[in-house]
Amino acid sequence: GVTLGPKGRNVVLESKFGSPKIVNDGVTVAREIELEDPVENVGAKLVRQAASKTNDQAGDGTTTATILSAAFIAEGMKVVAAGANPVQITRGMDKTVAALISELKGLSKEVEDSELINVAAVSAGGNLEVGQMIAEAMGAVGRKGVITLEESKGVDNGLFVVEGMQFDRGYVSPYFVTDPERMVAEYENCQILLVDSKIKSARDMVGVLEEAIRGQFPLLIIAEDIEQEALATLVVNKLRGSLKVCALKAPGFGERKSQYLEDIAVLTGGVVVKEEVGLSLDKVGREVLGLGSKVVLSKDHCTIVGDGSSADDVEARVKQIRRLEEAAESEYEKEKLAERIARLSGGVAIIQVGAQTETEMKEKKLRVEDALNATKAAVDEGIVIGGGCTLLKLAKAVEAVKPTLDNDEQRTGADIIARALPYSLRLIASNSGDNGSVVVDTVKNHSEPNYGYNAATGVYEDLMVAGIIDPTKVIRCALENSVSVAKTFLMSDVVVCPMPEEAPAAAGGNAMDNSGYGM
């Protein structure tokens, strides 16, 4: 819990290779913990699950999930050791948390654009610069837009917004460059030929090339591959000045490549030339070409900006991909579909994180990643007051839940939840140098709903006004996952684990046997 709160400290993790990692991220610390005693290690792995699951679902709140798991287990073990029935205890805990989640939704409010900066800043340990960058990125690409993190080559942080559709494929030959100083090929009002197969010879595309020469329009060719003979023809005509042309390989592989080509076709209003739909490259003309208002190609990237004429088709395509994203099961698949949506919607924001050393870079990147995930979580389910005060408010609500439970042992389970929830605020206060128990009592005895303790300044105030806010989703996931782990732990009575094997002693060599000397 040393990483919790605005005055929480970092943890140094020794690495077998390279420099040590200095982190402030609960789940990263939890993953590194391996205990010598195998039985204790089983317990550590259980608690680690709560942090990992919370990280997967909300992307933040991993330290809170770990603390709550430990608190539920510690309070629960006292009661079980005294002879209470763990089955009824865990049932009471489960029902109480379900009621508290409903209560949490009642406390939650929708996040406004002006509050996004505070959500990100609180998650990044009170870093307002990070909050500002994430709020600007969301303002640029929209709340559902894609924001990616990169390591900056310098020491400063930066924010770049890529307009249009960008993918990691550059021109196939540097002879296509139109600006030798910047080494880019740039065309406006460019016609785009999309081919879902290899182009083996220039004869296959004579019809389209003649149209380009007659109409004097720039042409971008995107194909699975362009073989040497066809490429040489394009380069010679480009150098002679008779043809404004550029070519690149289609992004992606296999089925995903075909989907990307279809996306580009929808954005530009073109048609993908492929045999499955009865189109042959040697028989098509200008009717299959798409139109991009601007096309920029570098050695590694291609950016296509649509002309806006196919906005309705793009919207329909985005809806179709969204449905696929909802149905997708793997995280990787969801990520790739979200990227496609962002490319079609017209923008990706890239936050570049800079630092003086590699160790600082890793720590800073983890903080920014947490802040970004917290902001997305706030957009999804709203916000509540932060600093552990919402969990304390929920602890007060347990009394109202107890009469609905079936028996005294279930009510004891509810008491365990009520006693464990203030642990988070107590730790935040302790990390800030204050007495945790005094802070908990002061906040608990105040009737105002948003009243709480601002650990950054040491002041009791309205936390919503002060900008100390947490995403509702983060609190919900931490609460659900930690009680799930605690239930499993309290219900278990026997641990079966492999016996630690003693390493055999290394055979001692004879100092006089001349081994290693070719004698």
C-alpha cells in the first residue's frame, strides 16, 4: 500500500536483465512478488488475481483491489478462526457487496469534459501535466477515439493528432518521393487503386495508367505486392514526369489485409479489385478508383485523408465494426477493431512520454497508462469522490443492508465489509504523514456527501469541487474482484502444493587436474 495516494512512494523492482524498474503501479508490483514459503506464495497469487482482473477490466485501481483483498481476508480470518461458518460469512459478504454496487451507482455522476483533466491527474499521482495532455487528446479525437502511448525520443512529453487514416506501410521505392528534403511523397486530390492480389506486370494495369496520363491526376496504388517488372515501369514513368504515381504494399496480413483494403475503399469511395467479386485488374478503368483529398507517404507511414463525400458509408461501416467489437472475445481482436474504427472516424491521438533515463521512462509510462485507462473508465460509468472517501461512504451504507440478510452469520459477513472498506483511506492518510484513524473518524462523522480528506494538501473539503475524483468503474471492479478473491480464500481449508526440491550440491573440481588447459 506504499504506492497509494498523492504522496505514495515508489517501489524498486530488481530485474535479472537490464536496469531496475521503479514503479508506482500496484499490479506491476504484485506480479513481481514470489514468496519462499510455497503455502504463503499460493495466498499471494490469489491476491494478485484481484489486481490483475481489475487491471484488465478498468486499467487502474490495482493497488486499491490488493488492499481491499488483504483487508477482507484479514477481517474474515479473525471471524472464521473464532468458529463462524465461512459459507454463510461469504454469502453475507457477497450480498452486501452487490447492494453496495447499487449504492455506488446512485452516488455516481456523469463526467464532464472539464473534469477529465482531474480524473487523469489524480490517477497519475497528482500530475496535472499528464491530466492536461489526456484531456486535450480526448478533446481532439472524441471520447470514444483511440489514444495511443509511445516513448518519446527526447525528454519532453508531446501530443500529436493524426488526421485521416494512417497505417504502418511506406512507399515501396524511394524514387516515388516528391519532396526530397523531407523524403515524403505528397499528393492532393489523389485517385487510389486498391488491389487485393499481387501485381505481376505493368500490362495488367495499362488501362488505369493510361487514364491517369490522359486525366493528369495523381495515382496511388495499394496492392498485396508489386513485382519487380511492374514496379520498374511505374518508377521509369514517374521519373520521366509522364505519370504522377506512388505505390505501397497493403497493410496487415491474410484476412485482416482484405478488411483494411475494404476500409480504405469505404473511406475513399473506391472499389477493391479482387477476383472473388468478378473484377480483374486488366479489365477495370477509372470507375474503381477512390479519391483522397490528401495522401502523404513516408518511408514507414501512409496517411490518407478522405474527401468527406462518403460520410454515410463510413458511418455504416463504423457501426458494423462496433458490432463485431462487441461480439469479439479476445482483447487483441477488440484492440484491432477499435483501431479500425478510429482510422475510419478520422483521427488517432498519440501521446509521447519523454524522460531523462530509461528507468524514469518506464515509471512515467506506467503512470500515464493508468491515467489514460482511468479517464476511459470515467467516460464509461461516471465519477465519484476520490481519495478512498467513497469506500468510507459505502461502509456507512452497510447498516442499511444488514436487515435484508437471512441470518446473524451473514450479518457478520456484512460487518467484515464495513470494517475493511476504510482501510484504503487510512493508508492514503498514513502515506501523507497523518493519523489514518483520526482522518477516517473525521470524514465518517460529517454529514455532507462530498466532504472528504484531500491528502495532497492535508485539508478537509468538498472533494468534487477540489477535483479529487475517481472513476466509478475502477471502484466497482476493485470491490467486486477483491471480495471474489477473499471469498475463495475464506472458503479454503487445505492447501496442496509441490514440495520444494533441494538443489543438488555442485560437484567440486580437482584443482590439480589441469581441466581447461589443453595439455
